Amino acid sequence: MEKGKFLTPNTQTQGNPDLLLINVPSTFQQGLIPDDEEPPFGLLRLAVTLKKEGFNPCILDAHRGKLSLSDIEDIVYDIRPKFIGLNPASVNLTEAAEIAEISATRGIPIIIGGVHPTLSPQQSLKDLPMINVAVRGRGEKPLIELLKNFKNRPEIRGVYYNPEDKLSQRSDYAEPYPLENIPPIDYRIWVANPLQTRLVTFGDRKIQLEEISIYETAGCPFECTYCSTPVLVGRGQGYKPYTRPPTEKIVRDVSLALETGANAIHFVDDMAFVGPKDFRDFFELWQSQGLPPFYWRGMTRAPIIAERFTDDDLKLLVESGCWRLAIGVESGNQQILDRIKKRITLDQVKKAVERLRKAGIPQVKAFFIMGFPDESLEQMLDTQRFILELKGLGLTDISLFQFKPYPGTEEWTYLSRHKPSILEEIRYIKIGNNSKNDTVDHKISTDPALPDHLMIAQIPSAEVRELIEQTLKLFYS
């Protein structure tokens, strides 16, 4: 593979960009990164905004490109950026550290943002001592100021400098850049290989989809205890926990995305359409402008489908080209659902699956988690039984993950109070061979595991993983 293939824009292969944004791989072990990974939407928003402000950014998607450390080093050497930006998550800190070392040895200032720095900027400064700056929250506004005046280390909300802020008690977030002011992303310029080909069955027809993924919103209006999203958007800091741009902007963005040759859209937002009105407004505006039809999929919540969508709304779902809706369920035990503040009931989930399938949605997917703190084996078996019950009601696909604690979440705080020794042993392990021929093996191999002996739940991590594998095999048998 050509090393620079995943460097965008393609014309940016020479010269000195102001900022090279690197999408950090989850592992340097080739074959363990799925071929259908999503583009780095956070970096894309940063790049197009910086371009609008007169800077010269570029993106190296080292994750989707499955680049090795030497590949990344060669590209950094070739283009000699003035700054490097990294987006480490908890599962790829090792890879981020190795890339940062390359940059540091060449004297290139390093700015990090994204999940791990936002969950805990101080911890990030300790984990990656070679970096210069950690940004907490959305990075558009801080980067504009940093690139203008980096040498003077300006005081900016959400910007933490190394080393003086390493032990600080600050908790401020960056001021968000308005979503409506972020320019549309031309995927033909900014994303290498933006389309994914898939064959989908619609009744008695099979249709080949050329699908492109887009991300329109920020945050989530809910606050599940295991989820990092409330922390990532600065809940409690005076900012809105969920932001959705005007419908007109979403229509423009979708229209531009389809110009890549796509005939299908994947809305990767936690909730692109919060309720039926958002959904109706979008498709009514789309049709009123005479824009071409397309297929689409996205995520929603069970109570919205079960209780707020009318039969006419469901009919419009089908007519609009929706081929899959996914819902976050997480557990088949109501006590666990209440504990994690999911704010759904098992009956709502069953009703949502039944209504969607009866309306004619070809695929309905659900997400689940096993191994919550103090969760018993019987409660996990409730989830297994519920999954199989939903299969009987028409559920077509599941993703079943092992619970993992992330800094800043309520579950992390709970463990720090009740099982602090566990947090000292947290590390994430890639397992499996990412087989494309076996659905179960593919799902297991792409989910980072925890050390076998950890007792976050009432049974060891290895037994949680075995139950997950057993459940997946039962569902897909």
C-alpha cells in the first residue's frame, strides 16, 4: 500500500502543513483493524474549520490505513508539519506514545485532544510526558488560538500545558465552536476511500449500497453511567449536553456526501434524530428541494419508537429508505438498566423491535453490554435470554461488548471508591483474528478485552468474555 494514500488532502503530500492531524491506530498489529472503520469525524471537523480560518491542515488516517509506526515516521519526515495533533483514546495510549516520541525527537510541538485528554487532561499529561498541550473538549477554537500564538502559551479555556497543568485542579472545557459554522466536509477531498460497499436484502430484492458515513451532532441528551459522552461534552460545565445543527445544514451535508457516488448514508450520531419531528422535518425538506432518494441507517432509542412514533411516522421511515435502525439496550435485566440510568424498560425495547419489523424495516440492531460493576452471573444470563427473546420478535443483529470503565464516567468513580485496586490493573488487549468469514469471531476480535482475572462484575473477566462468545453463537446460529 502506498504510504501516503491515507494522507488528505491528496495534494498535501509536499510542503509544510501548519498542522498534521493523525488518527491514532488502535493497534499496530496488522489485521486487527476492521476494514469498515469510520472516518475520524472529530479530526475532519477540525481540519475544515482550520482551513476556513486560513490555516493549512492535513489529516493522516493512520488507523483506517493500518499504517505501521515506520510508515507514520516516513510521512512525518516527508511533509515536516509545524505542529502534530493526536487523538488518543484509552485503548491506544501505547500507539499514541510511540507516535509522540517520533514527533518529539524531531522537535515538532504535539497537541492532543479527543477522548482520553477530555476525560482527564491531567492524566493525559502524565501518560504522555513528551506532549506539549492537551485540549479538553471540542478543539476548533483552541487550535485556532494555539496555531496563531503557540510560543506565548496563551491562556485558553480547555487548554492544559505540560508541565504546569499536570497537577492542577482545573476542570474547564474548551468553548465549543458552533456546529452551524463548521463548513461542510467534502469527502472527496478529506477522506480516503469514503465509500463502503454492502449488499442488503429488501424483501425479495437485493440492493448494492455504496454507503458513506456522516456525523452531524455533538453529545447526547442522556447520561448513562457507563458512557463517556456526558464527560466529553462538558456536562455540568454550563454547556449543552447535546447540540444538533439546523435541519438545513444537515440537508446540505447529506447532499454533498452523496456527490461522492454514494446511494446510502450512515448517520453515526448517537441520535441524529431525537424524535419524530426531527425526522419528518429532514425528509420533508429533502423532498421539497427535489433531491434524489437514498437509503440510510442510524441509531435511536427504544422509547422513541415504542411510544412517540405514530404508524404514519413508521410508514415514512420505510418510504424514506431506512434499511436499518439500531437501539442501545445494554441489559436484559431491569435492575441493571435502572442502575446505569438507561431510562428504558424491557417492554419498551420489545415493543420497539416489534413495531419496526412490522412496519417493514429490513434490519433492526441492538447493542448490549455484559460485566457491569457488581453484575451477577444471573443478571448477565437475563441479558442472554432477553437477546434470544428479541431475536424471536425480529431482531436481526446485535453487538455485545464487555463492560470497560473509562475515566470520568460514573462507573469509573464508583470503582475508584469501591474497587480502587482494579483500576490500577486496567489495560486493554486486542484478541482474535478479525475473520471476515465468521460473524461471531469478527465481533469478538474487534472488541478490546480486559485481563482475565479482573473481578469488575461478580465473575472474572474471562468468564464474562466466554458468556459473550456463547451468547453471540446462540444468536447467530
